[in-house]
Amino acid sequence: MVDRKQQVLEAAERSFRIFGYKATTMEKVAKDANVGKGTIYTFFADKEELFHAIMEQFVLEMKKAADNAIDHDRPFFENLHRVLLAMLEFRQSHELTIQLHYEVKVLGTPMAMEALDRVEKAICSYAARQLEAALEKGQIRPCDPAAAAFVLLKLYVTIVFDWEQKNGKRLTADQIWDLIQLFVIDGLAADGAKR
């Protein structure tokens, strides 16, 4: 039996990835999914709802990449570093977010901006949960986990992407780790906590 909803989701993801939010139409999705346009509306009220479903899948895939980056034999800060890098790499290398960044830059599409903001919030939320757990275990100093996660994300974005953009070369994972140790871990780690 054919799963029409899955066909629609796959076709929509391809269309948003290739054409962006603004240029994707329900007609294109229906044609690519090989269904009638009315079929799409049995599952999704409009293009916006369909796009939200695609972004929800994207966030779940990104969180799975973060979960896979965790090595329970490593110390907390190394895992946090691995998680943030995995999520940022996933975001940067995924064709959907590449297209959405382009659309924001060139067209200023509000839905593309909203989607990228949702991705950033998902990364912050994931990191905040990791920080909350570390706080409960006494691995970090008392802090607001949500605020600390936001600062960490912004620092990682600066170190990983802004540096490359301004200097034409990428820092290695070890160089990024050294900077994180210098600027974050030494200040955030609880006394006696291992790096």
C-alpha cells in the first residue's frame, strides 16, 4: 500500500530544498509526489503547515545527529563540544538550510527566517538540557542553562562559521576545542571538574 502522506512529505522536502519556501508551490509538490493537489490538503491545511512538518523532521534528524555524537565514555565538556559541532555541521551541510539561508539573504522571506530561528532554538534547547543535567551532577558552576546554551551556540557559530567567512580558512576541531577550553570551560567548570 502506498503511503500518500509520506510521498507528499518527501516531495515537499525536495522542493523546499531545491527551490526554497517562496518558490515551492502546492502544484509542484503534488506533481512531484504524483498525487492530486487535493490529496495534499487532506494531510496539510496549507503550504505553511506542510513546511512546518518538513522543518519538524529536519529538527528531529539534527537531534539524532547530536545524540549519535555523544560518547558516554568521554567527559561532559567533550560531549557538549561534539554535540554542538554535530548540530552545526548538520545545519550547515544540509541542502534545506543552505537554501533557506540563501532565501533569507536574497529575498528576506519571513517563513525562511522563522524556520532558521526554529532550528537555532532547537539547538539551544538541546544544549540547555545537557547543561541542566551537568548542573544537577555538579559538573558545571551554577548558571542559567538556557542562557549558557545560547551563549555557547553564538560562540560556536562565531568560531566555526564567522571565522571561516572572514579569514577564508576553517579552524580544525582541535583548534575549536582549544578556544572553547580557554574561553568557556575554564570559567564554567565546577572546581575540580575534569575537562
